[in-house]
Amino acid sequence: MGKTTKGLKVAFVGSECYPFVKTGGLGDVMYALPRALTREGCSVRVIMPLYNCIPEKFKKQMKYVGSFMMDQTMEGRTFYVGIMETEMDGVTYDFVDNREFFDWGNPYTGLWEDIPKYCYFSKASLAILNYLEWYPDVIHCHDWQAALVPLYLKTKFWNCPLKDSKSMLTIHNLRFQGICGIQHLKYWSGLSDGLFDYPVFKVNDDEANMFKGGLAYADAITTVSATYAKEIQTPEFGEHLDAHLRYHAVRMKGIVNGIDTDIWDSSKDKLLAAPYDVTDVLEKKWENKEALREQLGLACGEGKMVLGLVSRLTDQKGLDLVDAIFPQIMDGNTQVVVLGTGDPRYENAFRYYEEKYKGDVCAYISYNEGLAHRIYAGADAFLVPSLFEPCGLTQLIAMRYGTVPIVRETGGLKDTVLPYDAEKNEGNGFTFDRYTPENLLQAVNNAKTVFFTDRPRWDAMVKRNMEKDVSWEQSAKQYLAFYRELKA
Ligand code: ADP
Ligand code: GLC
């Protein structure tokens, strides 16, 4: 059980959480924000599925807390709900155990299965709170997988002590919404017919949208940067929900993500060849750069700038721009290290460049935590040219590790990376606005110019970035204030 404090009680409901399961930034936030809220005096429980892929070492630490049967679906079929629990640094983690839904290799296995899985998960999360008699002030739900929580709370759970809890739904990525046939969602959610009309789930005569329904019913909506909060109210970024979001905008705030500065601490990072802080970054970064290149089979020695990229390889991340200018980046003084998996189109493009520019390009097509740390530390600059980016954590980690980001001015990238200004000698990185290969190339070339011709200014930026506050502290306080507003 979570420790009792006089602060607010908050339940986090989401589909992934580091270190148990992580496929992207949602997993990082589900880990770091509860810890930051605990430091602010809150009592936090995180509820997530007990996927089969959770490493055995974590499963062994969990204890069985209880189980019950829960009705789900239009026909009222009953399903087992087991609760496995563990505690880490003051945060309680409750895992929803049901082999029928979660016994797959990965968390996400395709929408046809994911819709039933997350309908069940959303309802089971509330049923677990009820079972444990732990009634939160706020139930903080994340992305479409937890979007039915606000609806269940106001319908199926209206008649129990949980009804006093407020719900908050955070949009981490509006591109994924949980859209399916109306009958499929009606059947698996077991929610009443009236909700399948236009203001709530309905998209058109055939389809229903889980995220849309959740956003309509949540007491509060947040997203992960102020700029993305504005962007998603426009047709360009709204993923067809811009009008819906404009309608609900009075209940919406943008609060920028942070990173966990204990995990991302270059002075204590055991995964690095040479841990460092701001006082010795310049020498030690060089050691990390050499170690990284040696590990990856790249040419070592002076005179070359290393560009890093750690990312899901999808259209969101602006990789078509990188692909388009790759030959122009490779000017003989530049090396590129890519770590990621995803769309075969990008995986193959980067493999091709590795072959073509042997010794200067590494395409590491895989998911690898250790290597990610070594790239953040060993690269000179870091590419995040996203088409859209709700917040983005990689540019924050890069800055923390004294690596200069090259980003597109969108979403959280715009809010966290101040453009370099040579005259004032300020800023954190190199930015571009319009989504064109030429604009990205210009930003990369600007970075190269400063790196090769004005090293004192570059080095000052490296140090400035390391000292920038990218922790969760300020943002956790903003969430807390919003929770309090909801309870008032
Ligand atoms: P998104 O959630 O859209 O993928 P974020 O920038 O918010 O993007 O978060 C990505 C997180 O996943 C970061 O912690 C990053 O280091 C990590 N990551 C992405 N790809 C890989 C990879 N191939 N190996 C290791 N870590 C990765
Ligand atoms: C999503 C977004 C990313 C954000 C992360 C955590 O995956 O793509 O921009 O940083 O969620 O909020």
C-alpha cells in the first residue's frame, strides 16, 4: 500500500510504465511524474496491465493482493481481475492480471485486440480502486488506452464512493485514438447506447472513437506542452478532433514534460564510459565520443562531428527529411549514429546509408537502453526534426547530457529548445520552422558552422544546456495546482 500523507491521493492509469514496460515517452512520464508528485507530498498509485513481457525480476517482487470477477461486454460476460502489487520509492504499482487480455509478447498487438484489452483495463482499474477501498482525489488517465476511465467513472461507478474522484485525461499523442466499428466498442465496453451518439464516441455512421469519448467526459484535459495544446485545436494538428478540442478547451491545459534527473544523471550514469558533470564535460564528452565510436565501429579521432538520433522510426519523427538530406549531411566531417526501430522504410534507408558511408554512419536498428545513454553522452549534436511532437523527451535528455539539439519548432520542441543566438550568445540549439528538407539542412549546417568555427560559443552552449532545468519539479507543481483546482 502507498504511504499515507496529508497530500492529495492520485491514481495514474496508463498502458505502459518504465521500468516494467516502455515503448516510448509515455512509459517515462508514467514513471517520473508519480515520483515527482510523491516529492510534493501526494500519495500515488500507478495502475497498469500485467503484460507477459514484464521482466521476471519485477514479477518476482510483486505480491498478490486480491482478485474478483468483473462483468464486461454488452452481454455481461464475466472476467477475472487479479491484483499484483509492488512498491518502489514511495509509489505503489498495481498490475491488472488477466492472461486472456495481457498474455501477449508486446503491450500493443493491433487495434482489433487492443480495443477489448483497454476497455477491460479501464474498467478493471476503477474496480481495483473500489476493491482496495482507495478513493483518489484525482484519477489521472493517460492516452486513449485509459480514455474510457472517465466514462466508466460517471456511469457504471456513479453509485459508489469513487464517484467523488475527479478524472483528468492527458493527451500524449493525439495520432492514436482507438477508433473502431461502433458495434465492436459497444460490445466490449458494455457502455449504454446513448454514448454512441455524436457528442461522445461517434465519428461517423460506422465508427466510434475511444479518445473522443474520454475527452468529452473527463473533468480535466491536459497535454504535454503549451504549444501542442494550441496546435491540436487546429485542423493541421488536430487529427480530426480539433473542433472537439476547441469545444472542450476551457478544461484543457498544456503542461510540459520533464525528465527524471536521477535516471538521466551523467555524473552517476554507470552505462557511460566516462561519467561527467558540467565542470569536466568538455574532456569527458570527448572520451565518451571515442568510446561510442569504437563500440559502433566508426572511425575515431579528431575533426568530425557526431550527430545522434534516438527515436521510434515513424513518420511523426521527421525522418523523411533526414532521408532527403542524408548525402548532403555527409560532407566528410560528419558522422551519424541512429538508434531506433519502426517503419521498414526508414530502417532500410538508414541501413543503406550505413553501407554507403562505412565507418561514418551507424544504423543500430534495435531498442537498446544502454546504447541510448551512450549516444546522448557521446554525440555532439542530436536530431529531432519531428513533423509533430507533443513534447519530446529526447531533446531534454540530450541537453541534460550536454548535447546540442537540432529540432523543428513544433509542440514541446518549440517550448523547450531556445534557438541559438550568436549575437547574444544564448539559446540551447538549432531550430527550423517550415517542414522542408532545405530548412533542416540549413539548421544542421548552422550547427556545423558553430561547432567547427566558433568552439568557445559551442562549448558555452553545451554547459548552458546541462544547467537548464529539465526536471519534473516545476511541471509537477503545475499538475498539483490543477488537481487542487479540480477538487475545489
Ligand atoms: P515518443 O514517446 O514519441 O517515442 P519521446 O521523445 O517522448 O518520444 O520519448 C522517447 C523515449 O524512448 C526516450 O526515453 C528515448 O530515449 C526512448 N527511445 C526511443 N527509441 C529508443 C531506442 N531505440 N532504444 C532506446 N530508447 C529509445
Ligand atoms: C508521446 C509523444 C511525445 C511525448 C511523450 C510523453 O509519445 O509522441 O512527444 O514526449 O508522449 O508525453
